[in-house]
Amino acid sequence: MESRRQVFSVDLLERHAAKGRGVITCMAAGNDVIVLGTSKGWVIRYDFGVGDSFDTDLSAGRTGEQSIHRVFVDPGGSHCIATVVGGGSSDTFYTHAKWAKPRILAKLKGLIVNSVAWNKQQITEASTKEIIVGTDNGQLHEVVVDEKDKKEKYIKFLFELSELPEAFMGLQMETTSINNVIRYYVMAVTPTRLYSFTGMGSLESVFVSYTERAIHFMELPGDIPNSQLHFFIKQRRATHFAWLSGAGIYHGGLNFGAQHSSANGDENFVENKALLDYAKLGEGVLVKPSSLSVSEFHFLLLVGNKVKVVNRISEQVVEELYFDQTPDSVSSGVLGLCSDASAGLFYAYDQNSIFQVSVNDEGRDMWKVYLDLKVYAAALANCRDPLQRDQVYLVQAEDAFTAKDFRRAASFYAKINFALSFEEITLKFISIGEQDALRTFLLRKLDSFAKDDKCQITMISTWATELYLDKINRLLLEDDAMSDNSSSEFQSIIAEFRAFLSDCKDVLDEATTMKLLESYGRVDELVFFAGLKEQHEIVVHHYIQLGEAKKALRVLQRPNVPNELQYKFAPDLIMLDAYETVESWMTTKDLNPRKLIPAMMRYSSEPHAKNETHEVIKYLEYCVHRLQNEDPGVHNLVLSLYAKQEDESTLLRFLQCKFGKGQPNGPEFFYDPKYALRLCLKERRMRACVHIYSMMSMHEEAVALALQVDPELAMAEADKVEDDEDLRKKLWLMVAKHVIEQEKGTKRENIRKAIAFLKETDGLLKIEDILPFFPDFALIDDFKEAICSSLEDYNEQIEKLKQEMNDATHGADNIRNDISALAQRYAVIKRDEECGVCRRKILNAADDYRMARVYTSVGSMAPFYVFPCGHSFHAHCLIAHVTRCTTEAQAEYILDLHKQLTLLGNEPRKESLADEESITSMAPGDKIRSQLDDAIASECPFCGELMIREISLPFILLEETDEIESWEIKPLNLGAQKSFSLTV
């Protein structure tokens, strides 16, 4: 607990404040500025903010004794109004903090000003704005003074009491802005009445309106020497007021935003009104305070030479303050109190001295005051620490507990953290058997735990779960009629319990909670909690047991449910509701149809109505056509279902679809053709079998089977073979045999149809091909036309063969002539013709060429090659050029042949060879020379492929380092350079 230091303390501020200018008669304060009025007509200004004082003589030029009746200073300490009386007259002066000389307010001459209402919201240092002064004769005047004008801007008469003329002893004013229009609230007091005025627009219009409407006032008769009105200002806005009246202290709150209508039509802005009887001061009924000041929570009442501090809320005297007066001032006593709203200070004064009353945390014990009065909301608002709040909650809880409002008590107990332990509170409810209140306490207590208190949260949540389950069972046992769950209380507790499970699903232990729900037989809540914990398998299994396929499918369609559950429950779901199950499969992403095959096969094995839509076929078609599924199992299943249908057209369309078309090196279908063939044979789907045989390239089997179904189908199958003429003919012969053997008409008609069939084969079959199929005793006259046509065709073919033989013989003769002419071919070389490589003359002597002996000698010339394009090369130069430009392997081959020719240079060679002899009959040297000719002289090196390949080679090869270095740019040696100066 805090030390019992007094809230209010008194200190002497200024011992000789009057400075010999008489005795102090009045005082006002604002913003650390104190203004005194003396009995000799002086106004003394103390500015404690800057530490100086200023004296002004208002009696100058006036006859007789002059005294300051009242002084007033604004909350900012800049504007001051003082009234001086004496000699049977009175004057009111205005002075500014920056002025050296005051200015008289001439229009107020002869009027004694008792009170001033400052416009606290609009006043500035430069202007008073609209202020109201109240006079001793019951008049109100509006005054505006601007500092720069050095005089009043205007003074207007506003109001005068006519019914009961009394002096205005206190004035206060507040303003608010509503839709950019100023609303005025004015409160004024006389010795017996408190008047309130309010209105929009200007002050003048506000008071003019009261000529036509009743004035709102509160009358408290009684004698008091000095009636006063004070507002307590907080953040530049009055919050409550106090009127020092003859009957007591009338006080209340102020709400300038309220629009409460009073009985007489005025808008009353006073709330929570109360009257403090002077008897509570302990000084007797006849003793009344002589002055009043108001703080946030207290009244400071000047009673004799001491100040009694009364708590505004409890109306109890909490402190008494005494003053250190001089002996000569004790007799006159303390004259009055005033307050400085801006600085939050209070002052008292006697004839010579000023005392400062300081406030030290006056709200520290207000929570106790409100608590004793059972105003709990205000008590909590004034608590400073958790211990204080615990005391408030404890009192609230005990009151509710005593009143047997156990649930409300539980809510307050749950807010206590230190005053009572958790165990003590729970035992209180257990001892009286209040399970509902205990549950309420636990639920509220959960809200107060921090997230780190995981262990406590889990334990309390589990306890609350069991209390919920116990409550549900008690409701069921109270009345058997509630077993149908129709009770409103039962439904309410069920909804509350489910909301609790939703909120606490992350803190409840899964296994423990499920065990509790199961032990109490709450299957629905068990399923609900399993859904919250994403135990989807339990939920789906429950719905399947109830036959609720749609609900189970909705659970499976949730984003966080794995597809494995789809596969697990697919057999049960498709049997419950095939349509909804298939629709669900078709909307589920990443579902593997292969894993659904067992469920689909089970459904397909069940008998179905003739016109019933087969849901499995619908899903498989969706997979195959829309999803482009390539799984063989899926394709085999849909094929098997098609095969069992009476209409074979769907099966044929499926077999004819090329699902793999467009995939490189991929199959055209994904089902197993052997399985499909066995299935179709089993189900007697012959046309489908024919198609499968054909697809497997088993054309003979396809045609044989097709002949059993439809000869036209057999003809179409036989006509599909295009790359094998013999097979195609064989297939058509099978069809022809079948057609001839199956005809039942007369022989002449059979022969006529057979001849017509031959025409359909487009000449593939002849009459002689089908004659063996006819009986031996058939007359040839019936085949006369066909046989003649066949003989004519053969005759044409013989003539064509003769013509082709003649053309071939003529061509062979031409080839022989060309070969003979080739042996006599020659080329003319000019005398100065140069070698394309060494640029030397072709017809030079052969002294430098050792190979000359292996070539046909042409006098003394070196061996050379001449190409049809006109380029000529020495044999040696050509070999060197080709080996340099060709590949490494080809170069080694040429050099090896060159070496062999060089070694064979001295051996004798045959002079002539017949043109028809082959290379194998030549001499070894001629063979090698022929091979070398093929290697280097098959084409001109300058015009053939060798030159084309050289285009892609760089000008300078990587191995030509010397050539590369010769092109390198090197930096100059600047140090070795000499500079020359040029004279112009």
C-alpha cells in the first residue's frame, strides 16, 4: 500500500504579498499568474512563471478611500478585470499583461462587477473574445477587448433579473461548435438561485430568446455571505460544477454534448446532481463555508481559518488544512480561496499573505471510495494496479455469490489473479454443487491465460469439456421427452459446447477429448470434433454408416483431405450414391482413376436397370476423353463395360479411336488387344473381333471371321492391305471362294455374279484364279467373255515385255559405245600452262620427279593431271595440296599410296591393258596408281568439295604462331622517345 501522505498540503507562498499597499481584499489566479486587489486601490500582479511582479494604482485621480472590490484573470493569465469602489462610486478597469496602464470600461461605470465568465475555448492572448460580466444589480453584459486596440471593442447589455432582482455572484461559460455554429452554455448564481442559459448563434441572440421563453433555474433558499460558482476544468473543458449556496453545496456533472430536454423546454446539460449538506462538515448547522474551490474529486471549503477537504463522491471530510498566519492576520482569518485551472493549483489568502495548496495524486484512493459506494465501474476505472482491481472484482463476486447469482459471481471470480487462488474459487462452487457456475468460471479463466500457459490451458479446457458433457447428460436425464433433442436449453448447450470445441480445438488433447466424447456416447460431437482436428476418416466413416453419402463426399472434397481417403471409401460411396460419387470424382483434382478400379468393378458387377445410366462408364469416358488418361487398366475396364452392352456401336467407336495419335513413337491405343480379343470373342462381339484382328495385322483371321458376319465387311478388310500384293490377293481369293460357295441360285446366275465380283477387285483377280472354285462340270460357254478378256490382257502384257526388252538391248549398245569413246578421250594443254599449286609450267622436264617412272611416260615431262574444268596440276603438287587440305586419315592413306608407288618405281610395268580388264587383273603398280588417282583426282581440288570445305577455315591457323605474332600490336617504349620542340 502507498504511504498515507496527505493529498493536499499547504505552503506559504508570499508573506507580505500586499507590499504595504493596504491589505488584501480579493485575489484571482491563472497560468502561474496571481492578481491581488488591496484596500488602497492597488492591483498587484505576480507572474511566477517569469519571477516578477507589477503594481498598478487604480485609485489615482479618485477622491476618498478606494478599495478593490473584485479582480478577475483569465485562464491564460493575460487578461485582467478589476472593480474599484469608494466614495460612493465604482469603476471597472481592464488591463493586459503587456500594458503598463489599465483602461477604464466606461460603459460599466457605476456598476459593481461581482463575476466574470471567460470564453475559455476561444480566448487568445490578443483578444478576450466574448466574455460576460455579472453586476451587483442583477445585470449581465457582454464585453470584448482586443489588446491591440488599447480599449474595449464593445460592451453590450445582455440580461437583467426582473422577477427576483439579486446580485450575480458567480458566472461560468462554455462553448461548443455544432455544424460550424457556436452553442453557448452559461451558468450564473445569485445568493439563492442558479440560472442556466443555452442557445445557438451569438450571446445577444441567446439572451434575447429568453424574453419569449422561461428561464431555467434552481432555487435553494438560505443565507450565505458569499455565494460562489466554480467549474472544474480538465483538458480545457469543464467536467463538473459546484455552487456554494445557503442550503449546501449543489454540484453535478456537466455534459455539453447531451440533448436532454428539461420540463420547461431548455436543454439541460447538468447530470448526476446532488446537494452536500453542511451538517456533514462536522462544524454545526450554523457554520457555513466562506469560500469554495473544486478539484477533480474534492471540494476545498474554507471554514474559519482552516480548509476542510471533502470528497465529492463520498461527501466525507478527508483532510483539514491549516495556515501559518502572522499574529496580526489571525484575527481577520483566511479571507478566501481561488484556483489556477491551468497549473492545477489552489491558493488561499489573508490580509497579507498568499498560501499555496498543492495536490498530490488525489485520485489514488478513489477506487476505494467508489468500491464502498458499490460503483464498480468507476472503481475499476480508478484502479492503479492489478491488486486494486482484484479487490474490486472480489467484492463484486462476493456480492453476486451472496445473492446466489452464481454464474455472475463466476465471471468476476475468473478476473481475480492474486486475491484468491484458483483452487479456492473452484472449491467454493464444487462445495455447493454449482456445476454450471464452475463451468462458467473455467471458461472465463481460459480467456485470462497467456498463450505460453499451455499446460494450464489444456487441463482447464479438458475439465470444461467434461462439465459440458455432464450438463448434456443431466438435461437428457431430467425428462425422457428431451431425448428427441427438442429442448431449447438442450439445443443451446449443444451449440455452446460445439462453439467451445471450435475455439479450443488447438489446446485440447485429441486422444483424451475423443475418449471423453466416446465414453459419454456423444457420437455427433465426436464426429464434429474429429472434423475440427481433421480426422476426416472418422467423419467419413460415420456418414457412410448413416447412409449420408453427400455429406461424406463434401468432407472428402475439402482441400486438406488426402486422396487416399477417396480411394479407401470409394467402394462404399459408389454403392450408396453412384451419381453423386462420380460427380465428386470428376471435380476432384489429381485423382488416380487406376486406384478407383476396384470400386468401379464392384459397382459394375451389380445388376442395373436397362435404361439406367451407367455411372462408371460416364466417369471412365471422362478420364479417357477429357483427362486423356493413358492407363491400360482404365482402357481395359471401359472396353469390358462396352463389350457387355447390347449395342455394339459404342464398342466399335471406342476401338476405332486413336488415343495415342500425335505422340511421337507412341501407341495408337492403350488397352491390351489380346485381352480385348478374348473379351469380344467371349461376348460374341464379332465386328469388334474383326477390327481387333485387323489392328493386330492378322488379316487372314480378320477376313475369315468377317465372312461369317458380313461379306461386305470381309471385302473392306481385304482391301485394307496395300503393301503386300500377294497377301491382298490371297485375302480376295478367300472372299471369292466364300462368295462362290455361298451362292444358291442357278449355275448361270452364280457365274454371272462371280464375273461381277472380279470387276470389284480392280483387276487383282483373274478368271483363272477363281475357276478352281467352280464345279468341274461347269460349261465353258458361261466363262467365254471372261476368258477372252483375260487372254487379251495377257497379250497386252506380252507386248509390253517385248518392248521393254528391246529398250534394254538398245541401252546396252549405247553404254558399250560410250565406254569405247571414253578410252579415246584427250585434253589439249597449252605450252605455257602453269601448275595450279607451284605455278611452274606443266610441260617441264621430269628430272626432279622420282615418281615419273610409275606413270605413262610422255617424253621427259613430269607426270601431271588435267581436269575437265581446265585446271592442271603436277602429280607431286596435287598430292601435297590434297594431303594438306583433307582429313588426317585421308592424308595418311594418300601418303601411304605415294610411298608404295615410289618403292615400285624401278619395277617393270605392262605397256597396255585391255579396257575391259578389272583392277584385280592389273599389275601392283597400276592398282596402286589407280587407287591414288581415285583418292586425289576424283574431282578438281579448286572446283570440288575440297575447296568448299576450306571456306569455313580461318585465314590464319592456330599452329601458325609466327604469323599470329607478326600481327600483334605492341605498346611503344615512351621512355626511349625524344621530344622535339617545333618553332613556328
